[in-house]
Amino acid sequence: MTDALSILGDALLERCGGSSEGGVKSSDVLKEKISLFYFSAHWCPPCRRFTPALVALYKKLKDAGKNFEVVFVSLDNSLTEYKEYTSEMPWLAVPFAEEDKRMELAKACGAEGIPHLVVLDADGTIITKDGVEAVQMDEEGKQFPWRPPSFDQIWPSFYLSKNETGEVVSLPSSDLTDKYLMLYFSAHWCPPCRGFTPKLSAAYTDLKKERSDFELVFVSSDRDMESFKEYYAEMTFCALPFEEREAKGMLSRRFGIRGIPSILILGPADEKGERPLINDNIRSVIENRDFAGFPFPKKNFGDLESAEDLNDKKCLIVLNENGDDDEQEETKEIVKEVAEKLKEDKGMSFYWALGPGGIGGQVRKLTKKESEMDGPVVLLLDIPDNGGYYVGQISELTAENVLKFVETPGERRQLSRG
């Protein structure tokens, strides 16, 4: 079950369109159906333009007997706006009074901009987060519910490699079926990419000496073939042919590539040609040359200095810079134990900060804990909640006490701006 459906649970949903009928349990009305979560607001001009198109498609699909529901999640500023806006809608809505639930849904579904339409399968898995684009491109709903093609359907029949003399050769993609696959999104024009690529080439060469069950493929964002060729000449690994622009675009959308350089790792292909995403960001693994944990599954704990999701998730942080070696090692073990017990909470990460300065120092400054250096400080940082945080009143640092704090964090505080 996805976060969105978990958040809704058995909550009552309102009927839109001025209906006088009572609410319905979300668990009943969404059972075994495709669910479309629509994040929108009356004050938003693009939303007001998109809503009629979604209404028209909704009616066409209902007339065609499609088994689905739309749930409106309002980001309106007032109940008056909400009521006026929902009067135009024929579907269901999370009640405006349920602000916490609406905000939690927006966070879980990545509704950073609106309009935003997320499509969930009947089993709760995400089909697409690009529902707005899907509706605009398929006004008749012929491709509904817009299931993305399998990885095997996206990937071209051949890929590029280099032989022992450095000559570029084409190889059949079937050679990759049983291998782990790293995808490196990069470009010649990107300075951070140019700085990272030599490290990646060296890491690839060293890792190839240890194992042969993986391949690394460059997915180019270069602007022309000449730039691609010049850049690929610097690399020791494989590449997607530059002319496969459609495949490149589909891969970028599939894995949510928003910036470069970006490197991820996929598992071997299954019988349907799909590859499981193991870790969508292994850049720090490459930079730290930490190859022992291949295939580098994503951990929900670690050193705060390597944290890459502080802005995206709720994070438990234990600051213990002045502890001795034994105390700091114990801090790590406590954080790991807490992370293991709460591993089902995909919206939370767990970190320790044991060295002076760095990100830990910034967190101390932002949470006004610069003077409390005698013992460990336990914080629950929730930057997605407009910079909220919580301070643990813990007399003894134990996993049990930290778990109690996470369960009942107490008063919400606001991060300092500087």
C-alpha cells in the first residue's frame, strides 16, 4: 500500500458538485479501483484551466465503464474557495477541514507544484506522477491509466562499449539481462559532471577487477553528437547511443532525473523485462569508494555528512561530537537499532553527527543547540514541514528512549533562519 492510501485509511471523503449525500469511507470507495489524486486550488490559473479537461475525461471514462475514482486534495486558502471550486467537480474530495491529512498527502505524492495528478493502481502502487501531462496528451483517455512501458520496452536493442583497443563497438542489449545496471546521467557541458566522471571511470575500472556481474551505461544529456563523442572518449564504461533520444527522455522521466550528474543502480531484469530500482543515488558511494556493500541498497541511516534527503524527509539526528570513541560507537549502534525498528516508515531517515562543523554544526546553529556540547542532543528535523523540528528530552541515550521520543516528539519548534 502506498503512503497516500495509508494516510487516507478509513477517512471519510466528501462528494463534490454540491451533493447532499453523506461522506463515504475512502477504504470502501477506492477498494480495487484505480485512484487519481488531484492536487489543485481555486486561486491557481493553470489549475482552473486544467480542471475542465479532467472533468471531461472523467465523464468519458465513467461512461465507458472504467473502474476508477478521482480524489480532490485542495490547496485552497479558504473554505469559501474550496466550496466554490468543488461545485465544478463531479468526484470525491478530502474535506477541507482535514488540513493535516491534505498536507500529508501533498507531501507523500510530491505535490510541489500544482496542478498535480498522481495515478495509483488498484493495489496502491504508483502508476504515474505525471497525470496532468497524460491527460493533456490523451484527452480521449485511450491510454488510460497511462501505465509506463516496461524497462525492456524503453531500452534499445544495442548499446555502446569499448573493446581492448578503445574502439567503440555496438553490443546486443541481451548481454545485460542478468547483470546489475548502473545508469549515469551526465553531459559534457556540465562542470560538476566533468569533475565527477574521472572518479567514476576509476571506480568502474577498479570494481570491474572484483566482479563482472554489472555494467555502467552513460545516458547523455549532451546537445549534439560531437559533444557526446568528445565526452564519451574520456570514459572507460558503456553508453546509450546518442541517437536514442526518445529512450533517454523516457529513462529520465521514469527515474525522476531532475539534475545531473546523477547515477543510480538497477537489479537484473526479470522475466517481464523489468528491473528493480535498488538505489536512485549512488554518487556518494562512488566518491567515497565504498564498494563493499555492492549493489549498494539504500540505507535509512548513516553519517549526517552523507545525508542527501534532509530537505525531503523527516530525519532523526543524534549529535554527539564530544563523546569519546566508545560513546560515539554506541551512538551509531543506537541510531542503527532505531532505524531498523522503524524501517517500514519510508518517510523517515536516521543520522548521527560525530565530528565538529559540517552539516552537524549547521543543524546546531539552526536549532539553537550550539552551546549544548556536553552530551548527546537528539533532534527530529522536519524541513518539509516548513522547517519544523523537535528536541528530545532524553536523560539517557538508549534506543528505547529515542523510540519513545519519535513516537511522542512533543512541542514543534521552528528552525532559525540564520
